[in-house]
Amino acid sequence: MSLFPPFENAVSSPLGFWGFGSLPDLTNAVLQAQQMQLEIMSTWQRSLFNVQQEMWDEWRSRWGGGAPLGD
């Protein structure tokens, strides 16, 4: 009888420990995460642009002499 359990579920590489079978799997996961971050950032920037545009339109209609007609 052995003191150590058999290594049936041992991983062949350190990447397997994290759930990635190979380097291309890890690379794809990292690229997907980066794409998601860029989408979130661009959505955030669009919302800031819309807020800034609304504030500019309000200022222009109050102090600029009328309703904004567009740029």
C-alpha cells in the first residue's frame, strides 16, 4: 500500500491547473477579456460624450440666444 495517492488527475502543465488546456486557450481567454474591457470603455466614453453634449446644448440655449440647431 502506498502513502501517496495515484496521480490520475494530475495536470500536465501549469496552465491546466487554471482550467486552460493549452497556451492558445489561455491566449483566447485573455483576448476575449480585453475585448470586453474595450467594449465597456467605449460605452462609458459614449455616455460621457452624450452628457457633455447635453450640457453644451443647455448652455448654448440659455446663453447663446436660442435653441441649438445642430453642429
